[in-house]
Amino acid sequence: MRAITYARYGPPDVLELAEVATPVAKDDEVLIRVRAAEATNMVPGSSFSACINALRPQGRYLAGNARLSTMLRCVWTTRFTDKTCRVAPARETTEALRALTQMIEDETIGSIVDAFYPMQQAVAAHRRVDTEQRVGAIVIAIADDGDAA
């Protein structure tokens, strides 16, 4: 069977479509056959084509906070293929942010930091964000450790 696999944690580029042995359910397990899958993309700069190609027939793709080019490709993909593509901006409700805070405090999830920049290199940090090639957050240090209050 085909499956999306990964050997290490990281951006969508670490995901690979591979042939793997079909799992066998144990006595206390259930095996579910997936006929269509959804890919959700919130990572700037990840490959639209790779995400769409990883979908099964009639698969769905959700692009969050997409650029105009991705929005146009979603319209094209939905209209001219058997796959569905939607664009949805991320919502930041108080309830969702509280739940996210709790998951961070419980260490259920963590952040991925692409690079640290000192305040003197804030322009370079913003340029890195603008390239949309970053893999995680860009952090600008306000003060050196020795200067922090």
C-alpha cells in the first residue's frame, strides 16, 4: 500500500510517498481504509505541487494563509482535477490561543525556530521572512543575555 512516511521531524519536505506493507489489525485494534485524504499546509514556501501529488484521487488540500499564487492554483486544481483545494486563513480566537498555550505548557507541542537574529540585524531577519523560505519562526533578540533585566 502507499503511505506518507517520514524519517525525521521537520517541514513538509521530509514527507515521502512510499510503498509499505499493509498493516494487520490485532485483536483489540481496527484497520481503517482511507479512500481520500486531506493535506493541510500552514508552512510558507512548501511545495504546492508536492502536496497535491501526495493526495489520493478525490483527496482534499487545505492551504492556510496562502499567497495569491497558491489561491489561483487552488482554483485551477479544484476545477480541472479530481482533487479539491481550499484556502482558509488561520483564526486566532481567545479560546484557540488558550488551548494552544496549554499545549505548549504541557510540552505536547513545541516551536520550530529557523534562525535567531540580534536586534542590530532586524532588517536581515525581516528579509528572511519575506523570502518565504524559512522552516520555522524567526526570532529577534531584544537584548544580549548579559543585558537582559
